[in-house]
Amino acid sequence: MNFTCHTRILMGLLTLLACSWVMAGEGREPARAKAAFDKVKVSMSQALEAAQKEVPGGTLLEVDLEMPEKGPLYAISLLHEKQKKEVRIDAASGSVLKVEAEEDEDDAKEAAEAAKAVAAARITLLQAIETATKAIDGGWVYEAELKLRDGNPRFEVALLAKDKCMEAQIDAISGKVLRSGEIAEGPKWRKSFAVDKANLVPTGRNRYFILEPGYRLHYRNGNETLTITVLADTKKVDGVQTRVVEEREQKDGRPIEVSRNYFAIDKNTKDVYYFGEDVDMYKKGKVTGHGGAWLAGVKGARFGLMMPGKIVRGDRFYQEYAPDLAMDRAEIAGIDERLETPAGVFEQCLHVKETTPMEPDVSQKWYAPGVGLIKDDEFVLVRIEKPDPTSTTPKESPTSRPG
């Protein structure tokens, strides 16, 4: 690759992210985007070269530019001696932030698939990137990955061209372009998050999510009720002290499901992360199962993002990432909606669409500033209880009214 191509790839990464923020409809976003872009000083190819130096003999599998609060970074995956390794590189300074081997059971499966693709491939990731930029004239690369599709290796390269997200699929054996065109599904779902666990704490709040012991919300849907309580309990999960939040669903006064959910909040960014849950399913008053239970750090599960500290319309991210168990993901669908429930009238509400690749269903949720969840599909908020600062017993908010 020549210098011009290096520059085009870097500018493409920046242009794509600028476009996604501008399309989010926030008047202030272009300035925010420019501030983030000004920090990117290292081209993609420079980052790939640095990653290969960190993992000598490794084969490049994937590259992606991420924009966490601390600053932009490149996440680069390589295959080395039948093991996947991830190298994170600061996109401002070029310094290597982390080199991590992926070692759990699910990572081993992914590495085995990657090994098959690498063994069959006859072109490299960099060659695929060059081919993609020629196939989509004027397109700027922002992501590239080697995958197996129906047993055949191919590179999937994402580009931005004329303010549209485009994709070029390259046969990894012949180097021929299999497909090029617009990406219909929109922005990628974020499934990994650059987080300093030292900044995660069990107590706090952001605009739409409260983790303060004693805080309680009551919901109703016909003869069913749902109560969400922030408990005084904490639990260490995946090396992080998390807050326990109980969800208790009942029908005709009898329990249907009771879960203990584990959350932590970044004290700097106010991002709230989800570390798993323990679940009791009930029938006729007796526990019959624990479906959907998972914990970050166990059997390949990773913590997800429950609620960002800064909201961008169109943002898409995994809330849970436990393969074959829990894969809920969220899309920010609206940021200034008005909603009325038995607990009151709420303005500037956040609308979130939740889906999972495991099922076709769509769940709709709304969150109000300073309150949290006010509508969960058919469940609507009927009462708010706030903790009394002089007591550990929850106190009903004087502004709420019973359902």
C-alpha cells in the first residue's frame, strides 16, 4: 500500500464516524465529532504494522476503529499458533495499549474457524482492503475482516462512499470481488467496550439509569406486576464489584420470575454496564428453572453496555453477550419523546428498541430523565419509591401516585 492509500483509509474512518454522528440529528454533534477526529494521528496501515510487530508471525484477521471516551483506538485481531490475539493500539500516539490472548471455550471455537479461513486464503487483509477501494471508487475503508461463509474464506470490507455505508466482499482465494454495494442493516452492533475496570463502581446514576440502594419502581400490565428494586447488596462479577438490582414479576400476586441483575457504572463516563443475572422461574409458587442466567467471565460471556452515559440516536450495542444464553442488544430509536403513565407525564424520554439474534421479537422500552425505565412493552410505571437518606427503608416519592 502506498502513502495515498494509507491516508484515504484513515480519512475514511473519520468520515464514516462523522457521518454517523451528523445523521444522528444532534446539532452539536459535528463539533463533537471533529474533536474526536483531531485525536486520530495514526493510519490504519501503521496500526496493522504495529500489531504484527507485537505478534510476530501472526496473521491479520480483523481491524476496527473504536471511539471510547478516553480516545480513539484500533482493535486488531490476529491468529497466532491456532490462538486468536487482540492488540489495541492508541490511534493518537500509536502506543500499544494491550495485547490479550483469547483463551476461553468460545474463543477457541472462533480461533478454529479463523484457522480454517487463514489456511484457505491466498490474499492478505491489506490486499483485500486495496481491492475494496478499487471496487467502490471513492470509498473509504473503516473496517475489514476475514470470515468463513459456507465454508469459503472471504474478506468483508466496509467503506463509506457518498455518505452511504458500503460493503465489498472479496474472495480470499481468488481475490475477486464477490459483491459490492450499500449495507442495508446500518451501523454495526458494538459488542466489546474499552473499559478501565478500576473506574467501575456499584453506586451512581446517569441521566436514564439509577443505581442507588433503596430506589424502587413499580409497573403494571393488567393482572401482572413488575417491581424493580436497587438492593443494598453487591456482588463481585468478572473482577468488578457490582450492584444487585432485583426484578420481581408476579401474576395475580404469585411470582412468575425473580432475577438478581448485576450492574456497575463508570464513575467518569457514567456508562452503565451489565455483568449478568441469576434467575428463578416459578410455576404454582415453586422454582422450576433458571433460564437466561449468565455471568460475565463465565463460559465466554462478556459484560455488555446497558445504558450509555452519552446518548446518540442510532447507536447500537449489545447489553448482554453470552452466546447461546443471552444476547440482548439495544438501538437508540428516539431521544426526545413524551410519554404519560399512571406515575405521571414524562418529557425528553429515551426510546430503546431491544432485539436478539436468537429470536425475531422486538421489545420497546422508554426511559425518563432522572427516573429510569417508565415503560417496558406493555408494563407501565405506576409508582416510584425513592430512598430516605436517613433510613435504609425505601420511601415513596411524594410526586408519584398509586396505580
